[in-house]
Amino acid sequence: MPPAPAHPTAADPTDPVLAAERDHLAQAAECLTSMRAAAVAVADAGVDAWASERLGAARSERLLALAADPGVPAFFGRTDAAGDTDPETFHIGRRHVRDAAGDPVVIDWRAPMSRPFYQASATEPQGLLRRRRFGFADGELTSYEDELLADGQDDGGTGELLRQEIERPRSGPMRDIVATIQPDQDDIVRAPLAESICVQGAPGTGKTAVGLHRAAYLLYTHGDQLARTGVLVVGPNRAFLRYIEQVLPALGEVEVDQATVASLTARVTVRAQDEPAVAVLKGDPRMAEVLRRALWGGIRKPTDSVQVTLSGRKYRIGEDRLKRFVDDLRRAGTSGVDEQQLVHYAAGRERLAMGLAEYARRLKEAGGGSPTDAETRRTARSAEVRAFCDAVWPAVDAGGLVHDLFTDPERLARAARGVLTEEEQALLHWPKPPRSVRAARWTAADAVLVDEVAGMLERTPGYGHVVVDEAQDLSPMECRAVARRLGAGSLTVLGDLAQATSPWSVADWSQTLTALGRPATAVRPLTRGYRVPGEVLDFANRLLPAIAPGLAAATAARREPGALQLRPVGTLAGPLAEVVGELAARPGSTGVVCADASVAEVVGVLTAAGLDVAPLTDDGSAPARVSVVPAGLVKGLEFDHVVVVEPAAIVAAEPRGLHRLYVVLTRAVSSLVVLHHADLPGLLVD
Ligand SMILES: Nc1ncnc2c1ncn2[C@@H]1O[C@H](COP(=O)(O)OP(=O)(O)OP(=O)(O)O)[C@@H](O)[C@H]1O
């Protein structure tokens, strides 16, 4: 196919096309200002407090959406489609802009009309005559590039502006990619709401970006439905959430919840860490069965009749009838056809009490009485009924149940018989019982177990859509915690099996998808890497045969000669300070990545050399321009320049150390320096 014609890439004020587009940009900016003013001026009708509150919330949301990124141009592209007489022209931007008459000036990138901008090609022009991309410098429109699709011209993703934008160095927090979403990414972003998707993508292929843009797309397309149920983004840690937190607001979406599994399951205070073997066991899906048995096994058979009082008269309910009540409810709680139909434990307890009261009401009615609903409810709350429920269907506290299992070997044995071995049960035992449930030294894995119990006690409210990033690291029990937040909604699962560093790492996605409650989810690959230069990616990919033999290596979108430097050194300190000093003088961010245990030492060396560095922590605070990053925290992040300190130590620090090293080696946008005193892992040596 013929290449796209060349167009000006530098400002050329005499070009009438450029001048017209600049006028349109100015008009769009004015319209946006007017839209903002109109949103501020929306009068509060004051119908009632609720209406006022809703209106206020909607208004501030809209203002936030319109105010996002004031320096960002109102559009980045344009499509010309065949019209009845003249071509129909649409400018595509981050959000709709209309003029005073209500006519569109800019079309939201998520609107169906915008789709051809991302998908059309010379072979399938999708009704487009032309696709135009714009180049900007300091907010000024300075260039444009056309593909005349109807004439069989497209640039196949190699256009200068597209390439420049994709390759533009990135620093600071993650940015949106709306101007340059690629066709395979767009397919995932715009998949139907009902479709759950698992994206298996190599480092830097845009998984996180795609997941966030999918959230924005779904909110735009199914706003009414999702406004009620909400969208949740789950990330691996707070440093990562901090890195991505700007993307959705920049796309006008301010109402998406972003959380870690730890924050979702924070029902107990985590104060301790498990030994690896214990953590593995606590994340095992068999624990769900143990907890289920422990909870429902606490229900006892009624052993006597019960006397209840209804509007002053006493009624006796026989033991057999009571057994039937309890059995029926327990069945409804443990063997429902689907999860949504299950009667939760706490609801079962309430229904049992109500069942007894209703039964007394029927007896009274049979004798000619007609008790009121209020009287029946009073009976359900009466001391006799409560005492009966406490005896056969006791109230349970989620933390209390897990505490009891871990401190009472006999209780655990009853719940775990045939599910966990005796050795495994011993691993769970707390030899020194805590003073109270609250005082227990809970671990992160315990918190997930407590959350599992809480989810059996009461239904967890579910989101309409959940995006789970770095999903390859989730334990099956963590997956279940996410699945509980999903309700009947759909999932976008993002991850890379080659970057799996947790003890639960799996060789394929089926176990994770099953634990997430969506076993039939299709796995879609992304293989073109946008972050890492080819030289660096090829180097990291040497680890693939050892860490993920079945996975295809990613190909890099660009090469940058000199991007990779391997520096064997006698002592680390001097060369480290020298390299970091050089990089700190360059624009962009620098991440100095080392084994977790070496962070303090590396910070010390660099600070002693007079460099302004700070360690990256997981407290959600902003990273410094030069950060010393523990290898355990670097997943999902990127830096313009990365210095890896002593790969052998990173590998030796954990059982899946080679996987961790693969993550570490794939964080650099522009340059990677590997400093090593010890030998590099064999696979990395020529
Ligand atoms: N179509 C695109 N246009 C421009 N930049 C892109 C595109 N796709 C991805 N990127 C950029 O590539 C970088 C990597 O993207 P992202 O972090 O989403 O990848 P990832 O697959 O989640 O990576 P990892 O698995 O290594 O964490 C980001 O800076 C992102 O903005």
C-alpha cells in the first residue's frame, strides 16, 4: 500500500489547513469554557434535600470532568467520513465539546463515531476518507499528518506523529494514551460490558493503560448502569495506585474506586507477616472450604421444643418442626443453585427467628386470632426466640471465627478433616493465643480469610465492573475476595505470567480465572511493548525460557542504540554514585532498583555522595525524581532511567527471584544501566 503523503511536522503559519485547525482548536477551547460556566450556573431547583444533594454531586462531578487538565488540547485527531454531499468531519478529543447551539465541536473518544479513528485501515477504511492526527508543542497545534484511507493509504502505525507520541519519554505519574490507542488495544477497551476479559501481556504492552481506558469507556457507554453499581480498579500496592491515580480523572472519570486487596480486606489490623509456607497455605482455595465448614458446622440441631409468646399467648413449637426450619435454612445457605441465590449466614439467623414468629402467628390465626405484623416482629425479637437462635444458630464474628480455628486445634480439625493434612493444620495453629481477637497479630493472608468469613455472613456489595491489575500474583483466596466485590458484574483481568513473583504463581490463567469466579473468560494476548527499548527488552527476554517457557516474547515498538549498559564493577559504591549522578542531571525520572534489604545502604551511598534521593515507600507518597526502589515494589511502575544494582542479590532474595529480576529489567523507558559486582545470572551472559 502506498505510504501516507508527507505533511508539515513543524509550525508553518502559511499552511491554510493548519490555520483552520488552529481556529477550530480555539473555538473548542472557548466552548469548553462556556460549558464550564454553564455547569457552575446550574440553578439548584431546591425541590428537596435529596434532589439538591444529587444535583450538587452531579454538578461537582461534571465540573471536575470539564476542569481536568486545562493545558491539554481539546482534540488530538480528526476523521473525515463520506457524507451526502461534503465529507462529514469529526474532531476527536478527551470529552465532548459542543457550541452554544448544541452542535458537536469535539467528539468524545469513546463515542461509537470515534471508533474508526482507532480501527480504520486502508484495507478496511470503515467509511473513512481520511484520518488526521495532530502534533502539539506546549499546547500549540504545530503539525498534522493525514492518511487518505479511501485512496488505499495508511501508515500501518509507523506515522511520524504516532511514533513520536508512543515513544515520547514518560516521567512522573502514568498518563492516558487516548490519542494513540492501537487497534488490538482498542478491541479490548471497547469490548462489551458483559464480556469478562483476561489480558496476558508482556511488560510494557499497555495492559494497565488498556484496563484504565476500558473502565473509562464502560463508564461512558453504560453510565446509567455503572453509576449505580460502580467500577473498581484493584492494583498490587499503594505505590502503584499512586502511579495510576491521574489517568481516570484526566479522562473525566472521577468516580472510580481504586484499591489494593489489602485495603479491600482491611477488617482486622495487619501487624505480622506469615512464614512463606504458612502464607501459601492460607492463600490456598481449600481454606474456603475449611472456613465454610467451620461457619455452617457451628449450627446445632434443636434438641427440645420451644415455647414462644405472641400477643400475650404462649405457643409451643415441636422439636421436629424446629429441625425442619433449621435444615431448610441451612440448605439454602450452603447449596444454592448460584452464589446470588445463597442465603447468607446472618440472614439465615434472622429468617430463623422470623420463621418461629410466623409459625406462632399461623397457630394463633388457626385459633381465630389475627395478630398484627408488629406483634409478629416483636415475637421474632423476643428473649425466648433469641435464646433459641443463639443456641442453634449462634451469632458469629468473622475475626472471632478465624481466631477460634487458629487457637483451638480440635475445632480446626473438625472443619479441616479430609481437606487439610495434620501437618497443614499444625501450620495454622497459633501456639500463643492472643489476649483477644482485636489484639491478635493478624497477617495479610489472615485478613483475606476474615474477609471470606465476612462474605459468608453477609453479602458483600458488588461492583458492576472490576479491573484487576497484576493478577498473576493473587492467591486463590485473594481472587475470591475480588470476586465477592464483583457481584453479577464483569471483569478485566490484567497480568503477565512471566512476572509472577508470588508463591501462588501459576503456569496458566485457568486457576486464577476460576478463583475469580469467571472460569470461561477468554485470554487475549498483547505482545507489542511500548515502554522498553528493543535492546533492553531483548536482554530481559533471555530470562523467558527459564521463567515462562510457554510465553511468546514481546517485540519492542522501538529501538534505542545505547539504551542498555552492563557495568561489571569492583566495588559498587563509587560507580553507583557516578552513574546516578549522571542520570540525575538528565530530564525525567530515575529509579535505582535494588534488593529490598539493600535500600537503606544504597540510599546511604547516594546521599553521602551529595545526591538528592529518597526511597520509594508503599505509603502512597509521591516518588522523588530520583528514587531508590525496592525490587519488591517496582512492579507496574516505570522510570525514564533505571539503574539495577546487583541483579544476583535481587535473584537470591526470594524463591522466584528470576521472575522478579525480569520485572526489574523491564521498567526503563529510555535507558537501563546494570551495575554488578557478582556474576550476572547465566542466562543474561552472552
Ligand atoms: N498505544 C499506546 N500509545 C502510547 N503509549 C502507550 C500505548 N500503550 C502503552 N503505552 C505506554 O507504555 C507504557 C507501558 O504501559 P503499561 O504500564 O500499561 O504496560 P503494562 O503492560 O501494564 O506493563 P507491565 O506489565 O510491565 O507493568 C506506559 O507508559 C503507557 O503509557
